[in-house]
Amino acid sequence: MAASGEQTFDYGLILKIRDESSRVVALNGYLSTRSYIGGFTFSQADAEVFETLQAPPPEQHFHALRWYRHTDAILSSNSRHASSCSNKGRRVQPAWSPPEGVQLPKLRLYNSLTRRKEEFIPQNGKQVLWYCCGPTVYDASHMGHARSYISFDILRRILLNYFKYDVFYCMNITDIDDKIIKRARQNYLFEQYKEKKNSPAQLLDDVQTALKPFTAKFNETTDLDKKQMLGRLKVAVDAAIGPLQETLQKGAADSDVVSKAKKLLDEAKDLLSDWLDHQNGSQVTDNSIFSILPKYWEAEYHKDMEALNVLPPDVLTRVSEYVPEIVDFVKKVMENGYGYVSNGSVYFDTVKFDASEKHSYAKLVPEAVGDQKALQEGEGDLSISADRLSEKRSPNDFALWKASKPGEPSWDSPWGKGRPGWHIECSAMAGSILGESMDIHGGGFDLRFPHHDNELAQSEAYFENDHWVRYFLHTGHLTIAGCKMSKSLKNFITIKEALSKHTARQLRLAFLMHSWKDTLDYSNNTMESAIQYEKFLNEFFLNVKDILRAPTDITGQFEKWEAPEIELNKSFYDKKASVHAALCDNIDTRSAMEEMRALVSQSNYYIAAKKNTKQNPNRMVLKSIATYLTDMLKIFGAINGTEQIGFPVGGSGETTDLEATVLPYLNVLSEFREGVRRIAREKKVTEVLQLCDALRDDILPELGVRFEDHEGLPTVVKLVDRETLLKERDEKKKVRMPRLSLKLSKAGPGP
């Protein structure tokens, strides 16, 4: 054998030795100064010397023996030597075969295009192109919006941080729309009306005039939800008219009249705005008026998303910034033969598109084709007049470009002044950013038809393909205590209102505890379940952190595992596998959260059993479990901090690690208090014990600190938010008061 850069040893000297035992001694002497494994190459001389040996060298010549076995293994792997050397009975490396392994579940997503769960296969390796329909910004964002955006944020985070996909997320802002145009005009006209400062008598006359068309509209409405909303408005206005009429008739003081007039103006805002719009809406021509409203509400939307810990999109597109691209998109659809001009507007020809062999209209909800109510809602309130509807070749056709009427914003186009249709915006913007095909398109369940079906049709007409979207994900509806929520029906809870009652984490936990594709009922019961889940996890994290803070040297951290630790660790890995299976099954966070809950329950049982026998729980297994649960909650977006274990302490605005800063001092205080209590019990000084209890029960909760006393064990120190501790303190006082009253009544009257 020869090392790299070293001359090969002259085995010829060894071969000349006739006596085999002497030959082995010489070989052993040479090999005692050489390595036969690291850096040496096998030579023909090695094989020649090997062939002269009749048997392995004796044990005392171990250098030669090792060389013999090493050479034997090399020669045995060569089929030319296998037959000639078979009679030597040498030791050889056994054959190896890989384990069968376990087939892991694959990620499957519920695809609205097929209405079943499909294996998720991105078009380009780990890259995922995702487009999400964003808000139409004309009013405050509500919990219905949160339903979609929190749910998609959860899915996006899991794809990014759990399944390790490279997700590119694009979302739009609709800032040109019939609703925005109408609301902007109405706001502008109402503010002008207010600036005139009409007399109370004139206001009363205008409201009564506006009530006539409103009442006719109310009587004609057949939609029960809408009729109920209009009815509530009418009742409120009628209730404000009476007092003002009475005050004017009596000739009451000006201040009383002004107060009643202000009340009527507030209640009749929507009524008057609609009336003013019908009268003067066509006179509003300044495009800037239509940009003020969406800019304001877009800013409010972003603030809401930040407060909810929703990741911002990688790309945000606004319709107002993509009008040239939209015009080009419409041109191409027409060039491909699927659009036509009518009276200055451009419509998509659904009949011609559906007749094409390579295309199909309404892939998502084919049974909805012909639903005129849905189609008209998709066109918008300003686009369903009789003259507009008569411009279409087929009732199912929809506007790609709308000729602007007086009182509407407009942009130049080959077909005259106009504005984009609703559906075209997403196609043009998504196409500009993501190209001819995307992996995922997301939106609310109610957008499937006609919005997403029309997006699909016009995009596939533009790209002349049949795969503009591979997977359509639609989030379920959100109801409020079982009732439908709608901005247009004025039946909604804004995100700001929800955040005034619950934290962003509690809202997210509520969403995590339900399927993203099913209806979610936002109610007291739903939120209470989320709050209790949060408390349950938080108590576990606090207990584990207390266990880990117990002093020990570095070797003491690694304790012998007995049956309870082995059992808990096995359960830990079983639960991790179950969580993985749940996430692979259409990202079923509900089941994943239940598996995590079960893991915490088993860990709590283990901790309690150890403490009952006055044993210390195993630090490392509990640390592994708590760290895993924390990491999963970070992936879900329920923890937004750097803590290794548990929820952040001190609020999201804290820049320092509060626990690391204050706990050393609290531990000193806890040990001092334990020493004082021990002496007080020995000396039977009741007053000192009462002071120690007051510190625990009254003073420390005000600072967000909980001391838990356990007989025979050190006091457990926990940092908990102040509001939670004060609530706990009040509940304990309520429990103690009846007991104290009962005790006093049994004691009888004093002397």
C-alpha cells in the first residue's frame, strides 16, 4: 500500500522469504509504521503478498492481521477473486439493504375547480405564484374581510414556513368600482349639503321629500335582508322627524331646535345622500373626488391588517395604477375574437367563448350560468340600467370596459372615455405580475361566481390557454351569531371593534380552531373557546419556564429517562406526526390544534405526577415539547416574537426581553418571602403570613406577576398580563365573600 505522494514499498523483499511465519513477522514489522486505511491506495503487490498466505496471521501480529482483513474485504468485492478465495473463510462486510420506510402524507388542498382535495403540485418546483383578491376600499374593513385575510395569512405562513415553499404573494386593491363611485359622490354631495347650513324647517322638508322615493324603493324590495336593513333606516328617520316637527310647531328655543335638527341630519344621512345623488350625481365630474375615498380606506385597511399580524403582500396592485395595462388586455381579448364593442362599452362574448373547443365558461360554478341577480351584482349598481343591459348580445355577457356616464370618473381608451369593468382588473394585474398561469388564486366563497368565473374566462381568452389558475382556494363565510354579515346591509362588526374586545392572537386562534373553507360563526362562544385555549397553552408554557429556571449545573440538565419520560416522548412524536398529517390534509389547522391540545394535556399529567411524588420533571423532554409548540404557533402567526418558549411578555411594543430582565429579581423576592413565611409559621406570627398573602394576592397581580404556592415545593413565579390577573383576583374575591359571610353568620353576634 502507498500513501499519496509516497513511494510504494518493495514487497519483493517479503515475497523472497520462503517461511510463511517469517514472512508474516516481516510484514507486521513494515505495517506497524504504515496506515492501511487513511490515504493509502491498494496495489497489485498487496494482492500478491496476500495470495502467499494460507491463513490469517496470528493475533500477536495484529498489524498484519488488520492488513489481511482489509485486503480480504477489497478482494472479496471483486468477482474475479471471489471464487478463487472462497475457501479461505475470511471475514467480509455483509450486504446492506435500506429500510422500507414509511410513506409520508402529501399536501392536498381543496380545489374549487374540482370541488375535491387535490395533491398540491406547484408548476415550478418549490416556487408558488399566488394571487389574492383584495378589498374594495369604500368603507371600514370588517370581520368578513378578516375571515379571508387572516385565513389566507395562515395558509401562506404554513406553505412558507412549514412546507418550505417559496411563495410569491400578489394582492390587489380595488379603488375603481361602482360602489366607490357612488359612495364618493354621495359623501361629496352630503358634505356640500351640510355646508349650506339649511334651516331646520328646510332640512325637515328635504327629508320628507327624500322619503318618498325611499319608501317606494322599500316597498319594491323583495330581498328580506335588504328590506330589513331599509326598514331599520326608515324607523330611525321617522323617529327623528317627530321630535323636530313638534319642536318647530311649539316655537321652542333655538338650541332645542338645533339639537333635534342635528339628530335628524345624522339619522337621515344615507337617505339624503341617496336622494342628493339621484338629483345631482351627474354633475360631479372631478376625478380627484373619486380618489379621496379609496385612499383613506386603503390606509385604514393596511392599519387593520398590521394590527391583526397579517403579512403584507409581496406585490400590491391598484386598479387606478393599471388602467393602461387593462386597456391593452381588453384589446388582446378582442383581437382573439372574444370581445365586442357596444355603445362605447366593451363586453365579453360568453357564448362564443363557451363554443370554442379549447375553452369552457363558468368552470367554478357552471350551474350558476343565467343567474341574473348574481350577474347584475357583478356588474355593479351603476351598470344595470335598462340601456346598459340592452347593449349585451347575451344576458350572460359582462363588461370589460364601461363607457363612463356623467358623474363617473373616466380614462381615455380606443372606445372612448370609460373605466374598467370589475372582473377585468384582476386578470390584467395578475397577468402583468404572474404571467399566463398561477398556482393559487384566493378569495372569499361568494366571489366564485360571477367574479372568478369571469376572471378565468377573460384571462384564458387573453392567453389562449385553459390553465390560468391551477388551484382555486375559497374561504368560507363569516356569520355573526348565526346571521349573515354584509357591508351593504350595514350588518357588520369592524375589525377595529373586534380588536377593542379581543386581542389579535385570540382572533387568530379562533380562526385556527375552525376550517378555513367552512363557515365560521363569530360569536361569544367562538371567542370564549379561543380565550380558554390561549390560557391553557399559556399556563403550560409558564409551568415549563418555571421548571427550566430551577437551578442546576450543566450535567444536571440531562437526567436519566425512566418509563414516564419514554412514554411522554413517544406521545410527543406521535402528536407531531398527527399534526403533520392534519396540515397535509387541506391544511386542517382545527385538527392540528386539537392534537397540540392533547400533547399539552399529556405533558400536564406528566408534570403533576412527578410533583405528586416530589420528583423534578425531566427538563429536556418538556423543553423540546414547549419549543415545538411555540414554533408551530409562530408558523401559524399566533406568536410574533423571538421567545424560544411561550407567548411574548410585555406586549408587542416591548424591545427588551422582559422575562430575562425581571425574573432574577422576582426569584430573589420569592425566596425571601418563602423564608419569611417559614419563620412566621414557626413563630406563629399570623400578621406576617397575612402580609405575605397580600403580596401574592393583591400587590403582585397589579404588576403582572403571579406567585403560586405549593406545599413542600418552591413557589412558582409566572409573568402574566395584568388584566388576566386582576380578573382572576376579582373572581377569587367573589368566591371568598359568600364563605366569609357564612362563617360570620355561624359565629353569631358579637359581645
